[in-house]
Amino acid sequence: MNDRWQGHYAGIVSRTGALVIDVIVVTLVTSGAVFFTQALVAMLKGELIGDVSIDPGLALLATSWITLLYFVCGWSVFGRTGGEAIFGLRVARTTGARVKLARSLLRFIVFFPSIMLFGIGLWWILFDTRRRSWADIAARTIVVYDWGPERGLPLVP
């Protein structure tokens, strides 16, 4: 990729594209987990898979945990989710340092409610000089273009 953008703050288009990919991945994983659970219960009960239903509350709980693990582990372990990796994005502290678990969790907790409010938390990227969403502001993180191996980022002031 072009090093010209390396370390620059990521904009709304690339971040939204990454989010769309992440939503698709999480949807596929959670659907697969629920289907697998349903198949396992059917097998253990000796019933047809179509005759077994999973409690909606349990399915919602599993979906919530899988989503939390996907995003929080992605940010704290790899510095990015799968969608962010495809778009060459990395989540970092405002100093350029790696994001740790507590900050990733805070970012997650603020991220989803801010998206559900008509996306205003994400639209905030258009008005912030460092292109930060509400979740970034709360967790003191930034999202930058980073295609190479992890190294000190030449952050744009």
C-alpha cells in the first residue's frame, strides 16, 4: 500500500467499510454458533434439528458475548478487527501506543450505543480534527492507516 497515508487518521468511509465487514463476520460467527448449539442439542436429545429451538435469551446472550470478544480482543490483542485489517486501519492510543484490554472494553461499551443513536457517534468523525468517534474520545484512542508490521506510527499532528 501507499506509505503516503501511513499514520494518517482514518476517515468515515474506510471506518464504515471496516465496520460493515466486521458486522458480516460477527453475524456469520454468531449464526454458526447458534446453529451448532441447536444441532448439538438435537443430537443429544435424539430429535430432528428442526424440532429443537434455542431459547432466544440464550441466543442473545451468546451473540452479545461473541460480539464483545470479537471487538475487544481484536483491538487489545491485534490492534484491529478483521474489517479494520482489510482496510489497513489500526486502533491506537492518542500517543500511538497499543490499546490494552480496559481501554478496548470502554471503547466497545461507548461504541454501540453511539451507533444506535442514528450513528451520531460515528458521524462525529466528520467534525473532529483527529477523526475520532465518540468511542474514540471516551477511550482516548485514534484510528490510523497502518498497512505494515506494528511499529511506531508517524502520527499526523
